[in-house]
Amino acid sequence: MLDQLLAAALALAVLALLFGPLERAFPARPQQPIFRPELHIDLFFFLGQRLVFAGLAALALTALYRQLAPYLPELLVGEVRALPLPLRLVLGLVLGDLITYWFHRACHNYEILWRFHAVHHSAHHLDWLAAHREHPLDGFFTQLCVNLPAILLGLPGEAIGGVIVARGLWAILIHANVRLPLGPLRHLFGAPELHHWHHARVAPTRHNFANLAPYLDHIFGTYHRPQPGPETYPLGLADPWPRGYLAQLLRPFAPASPSPSPRPAPTATTPAICSLPSSISAEESSIAPSARASPSQPTSHPESARLPPSRYTSSQ
């Protein structure tokens, strides 16, 4: 246990040294303090992942693979795994991103998934530490989506370790309080301003579900890049949500959770939660309360932390 604590402390220090100066030099929200509210809550999420949930997720994924292995078709085991490693790597990444994209959208459209994913969206402030705020079950199923193609394709962890680490760090970067001019790279790898908008306090979220592969948002019509400049829109959930660490872990199991359904149009006495981009029509933004979606009646605009992807562990 002591070794795990030391490893977690070292990881925390390395991430702070890596992302802390970036957030001070290129802040997306210059007024956000380093010791902002609920910093300790996100620290608990970080430690929970490092000390408990990442190991459990690794064991569960390994056990799942052992159960699936005898049933894998001969084509997958033989011909597909005989492909060159670089080709299998690209195929595994693309398929993992595609499955994760649709799972992420489903998390924003179906209440049974949203009640767990809402934990990640409950943060009122985004920075590198807030990237680790997520429910362990949400994290496990996201990791399953990310890693299943790589596992089935027989990609060895030691052969793609560098890619895993790089993508994990990039996933933390897109949550950081940073605004960097990434140019065309943002369409391939993601960018903080794109994912920050995904965390905007709107209901439902309609944009930027492909955290590390925004070209998928382009393909499926969910891409949106906010206007350049400091970010001023509010972050977090549009519905009430508990603020404590243990309370957030238990909240998804309560009888009712915040719904990802549309909110009513703002009126003179009900101000808008957050301005939507011009690509949202007046009809879409004025759905009456009676038309709100339910788990059995999903909205016509299916929507969807994650987590920084790794082969077997969660680091968001």
C-alpha cells in the first residue's frame, strides 16, 4: 500500500509540474485561481482512481478477455492478427475512438448511463486535476469501449505503451485550464477549447463527443468550436448535484438522477443557463418541459473524461 501511495504522489507531482505552468502561461479562464473551489474533491477522485479503481478495472478487463478468447472467430485470431503491427495499431485506435464516441453520446441520451456520466460533468471548474473526476463504473465502461478493439486485435501493451501514455496525457490536457493555438491538429487529436465547450452548463449537450478524435464529430455533425478568446460561459450540470466525494459516488444509485433531457426555453424570468451556438435552431432550443425525454423516450438529438485512455487502466 505504501508503494501505491508513493507512486500516486509521484504521478500527482509530475502532472502538476507538467500542466501547472501551462495553465499559468496560457489560461483559458485567467481569473480561475490555482486553489479553486472543490480542488480537494478532485484530489479524492485522483487518489481513488490511482489506489483502487484503476486496478479493479484492469482485473475486470483481463477477466473479460479470458472469457471472450475461446469464442473469437478464426478470422480475427488468424488473418487479422497477422496484419502488420502498425496497421493493427491504427485500426485499434480508430475502432476504439468510434465505439467510445457512440457510447459517449449514449451517456448523454439515456438516463441509466447519464446518472453515472453526470459525475464527470459536475465540475464547476476545469483544470488538469478535474480530468480525474468520474464515477468508476463510467470509467470502466469507457475503458472497455476504448480497449476492446485493441484487445481483440492482439495488440501487446509493451508495443504501444508510448501511444497509451501520450494519449492519456493529451486527454488530461483537453480538460486543463489551457487555451493553445493547435491549428489543424485539433481536428485529429482534440483541443481544450473543444472539450471545455462539451462541459458547458447546457442541457442537453449537443457537441464535441469525440474527445481525442474530433474528426468523428465532423463526420457525425456534432463538431463545434467556440469563439476565440477567454472562456466565460458557466461549466457543470444544469441540475442540482451533490458536491462531496462519497456523495457523488453514491448519487447514481439513488432513485432519481439529473436528466440529460432538453430544458425549457429561457423567458424573462428564467434566464438562459448558457448560450448555445448558432448551429442550434430556435425550435431545438425551445422544447417545452412536457416534451422532455425519458429513458424510454430518448430525445431526437442523442448526445454524449472520458477518460484519458490507457490499455488497462483509467487515469481521468
